[in-house]
Amino acid sequence: MSKADAPLQRVIEQTPGEPQYHQALEDVMDTVLPYADEHPDYKRQNLIERLLVPDRSIQFRVTWMDDEGEVQINNGWRGQHNNAIGPYKGGLRFHPAVNLDTFKFLAFEQTFKNALTGLPMGGGKGGADFNPKGKSDAEIMRFCQAFMTELHHYIGPDQDIPAGDIGVGSTEIGYLFGTYKKITQLHQGALTGKNPAFGGSCVRTEATGHGCVYFLQAVLEHQGVQLEDQRCALSGAGNVALHTAEKLLQCGARVISFSDSGGCLINADGFSQKQLQQIQQTKTRHGGSLGDLKLEGTEYREDAKPWEAEYDIAIPAATQNEIEEVDARHIIDSGARFLCEAANMPTTQQAMSQLREKNLCVIPAKAANAGGVAVSGLERAQNAQRLSWSYKKVDQCLQEIMGDIHRICVDYGGGGDQVDYIKGANLGAFVRVADATLAHGCY
Ligand code: NDP
């Protein structure tokens, strides 16, 4: 262990049983520690260790009643990682496989991602081990009400502002916001991703997917490559995947796959606009499966991932660690030149090493999917101003923010036509969070 590594190793030893959190820390520290070593300012005041340890992790019980009148109990969490730049900000995830480790890794990632947007937002993340699949609308509403009854103690427009993520879309945000208002008697921007009818922002629903394509366009342009006609393999069939596909089709690219927890759907010639709409209709709200769809020219592969197809750009948009070593080999064999991470930390460390060894251009999630939280930041601004901006204005701001993030990645990632986007995003974000943290003194 080198001296520079010591704080990282200490934090890892102190947090056994949190492999995803360790993975996220190691991924960032891989580039940050050598940089900090050369910049004595960043070695002052135990800064690295302060950035590795979350401000706090909150856990609470969520008690609710199902349609049969049975009392059900779930665990809820809110991870508040760092608020040096602004109030904690990050989504809520409802999924049976989450635990404290999940939210610690996501809140850490969120801190760095939010810093890249240039907006005053710190990093947080939360949710519950509640499975919305197979639940009635009434059950989901009662769960959201019970969840917010606990969560409201820890959030507020200048304290911590949650939004959606896996399993939490605009319907759930509506139920959560309704409960927040009822308890606090305040109609204020304590949540983002709201319906524009009561304080939400235009473009927020599509922002993560559209922003991802704006970023991808900037990367390709930097390398003199056109997005038009590129074959893109997507995983996932939720908010991020479907809006990424929507923007890719608008840009003339071809989308050749989607996937969900049951399998993947391939159309080697590319899905049409009409087919995308059919997929959207099936997948919107919990329950529909890609396997139910009978679309011309498509092939459904049960229990399979989409990476064995032929394509130019891989875009994982489902969940963490979905790209394992075997998938990395398929991506390399497909001849793809780019991997654009739309989901958070979708690539295992072993898979990432293989992809980087083959010089694949990897666009990290904290840059590629920052568009969602960026528009959440714009939603906060609109709520504070008591204004609603037009679609055109918000979309323009989103494009500018994604362009700015690209410039940061180029500046810190080596410039030229061999930009290291992982290094660029990590260092660009680190400098902002570190400078703000140091300016606060020992706090
Ligand atoms: P959704 O819940 O809308 O969709 C998730 C999709 O991924 C679904 O199609 C789901 O399948 C699939 N999926 C989830 N887990 C698995 C799994 N273990 N194996 C296979 N498929 C899986 O979530 P989002 O689209 O909102 O989020 C996707 C990713 O993007 C996440 O990593 C999230 O953190 C990240 N992200 C989301 C943002 C947002 O604004 N929503 C912002 C920034 C990042 P099924 O339909 O069968 O459940």
C-alpha cells in the first residue's frame, strides 16, 4: 500500500460488506490519488478521507398496508454524501435488491456528477427495498405516503432534494410530493421530477436520455465521427433507455436493441419510430415485458443481454455492474469503438480493464448521464423564481451544460483526439468538490 492509498484502504477496512461502495471509491481514486499527490493543496486537512466518508447515512422503517389489509414492512434509506457545493441532490430508487451499500455508492457518484454540471448541488441518493412490480396503484400510493412520512424529516429545498430513479417515475414523485405538502404545509421545491402541472420542469422526464445523446454527439464530433447511421446497442427499457433511443432516432442513428429483466429484444436493422412507441407503451408503468412484444423484424432472446449483436456504440442503460467480463468480450468482438454509460456504474472493474486495454473509448456515467440531475437543478431554479421556463429554453440549457461537461472532460482528460473521459470526469469533478470542501475549513 502506498502512502497515497492509505486513506482509501482505511475506509475500505472500516466498511466491510460494501463492495459497490468500495468499487465506486476505487474507480474515482484511481485517477484522483496520483493527481492529489502532485498537488500539495489537496493533501492538506485530510481532504481525501473526508471526501471518501459520507456526511451521513439515514435508515428508517417504512410500514404500510397492502390491498389485503396486511401490514408490510420495508427498509428506507437516504445517503447524504457531501454538500460542499450545494444541498444534497440525487434520486430515489425502489427495487428489492437495494441496501445501504447501493445508496452509499450512488450518493458518492452523485457528488462528483453534480459537481460536473456547474450547478450548486451536493450529492445524495436514497430509496427503499420495495418492489413496485406486481403492486396495485393504491399499494404504490400507500407505500410512497409511508416512505415520505419518514423521509420528510431529512429533506427540504435548501437541505436535500430527492428525485426519481429506478422504480420511481413521475407517478411516484406525485404521491411523494403530495405527502410532503400535506405534512409540511409547504409547496416548495423539495423534490424534482414533478409533473409540470405543479412545479415540474419541461424536459426533466427525457433529460437523462437526451443529455446522454448530446454528450455522445460531442464526443463523436471531437473525434470527427458522425452520429448519423451509427448502430447503437442499448440495454434497459426504462426511462433512460427509452429517451436515449428517442433522441438517437431523432439524430438519424440506429437503435438495434433493448433489454429488461426478462431478456433482450434485437432489431438488427434498427427499431423504427413506431416500434419505439410500442415499446414505450408496453414498458411504461410497472409490469410489461419486452417478451410480450411481437414486432416485425425483431428477435426476442430470453435471459440474454444485447451485447452479442453487431453495433458501433454500446450504451448500457439498465443498472450497475450489468457489463461483466463476458459482456466486455462480446463488446470488443462486435467491433464497437465507444461505450457510453447511461446507467450508473454499469461496468464491473474486470470488464472495464478489458475494454480499456483494447482502447475502447469509455464515456463514464458521471458525465454521460448528468443531464437528468442538470435539469433537476434547473427545476430548482424555476421553483425558486416561481417561474416555468419553456421546453426550448430548458433544452437549450441542457445542451449547453452537456457541452460544458464535455469541455471539462477534454481539459482534464488529456486533450487531443485521445481524451481519457474517465480521468477527465473524475478530475474535473474532484477539483470542484475538493476546492469547495477546503474553503469550508475543518467542518
Ligand atoms: P427504470 O426503472 O425506468 O428502468 C430500468 C430498466 O433497467 C428497466 O427496463 C429494467 O427492467 C432494467 N433493469 C433494472 N435492473 C435490472 C437488472 N438487474 N437486470 C436486467 N435489467 C434490469 O430506471 P431508469 O431508466 O430511470 O434508470 C436506469 C439507470 O440510469 C440506473 O442506473 C439509474 O441509476 C440511472 N440514472 C437514471 C436517471 C433518471 O433520471 N431516471 C438519472 C441518472 C442515472 P424491467 O423493466 O424488467 O424492470
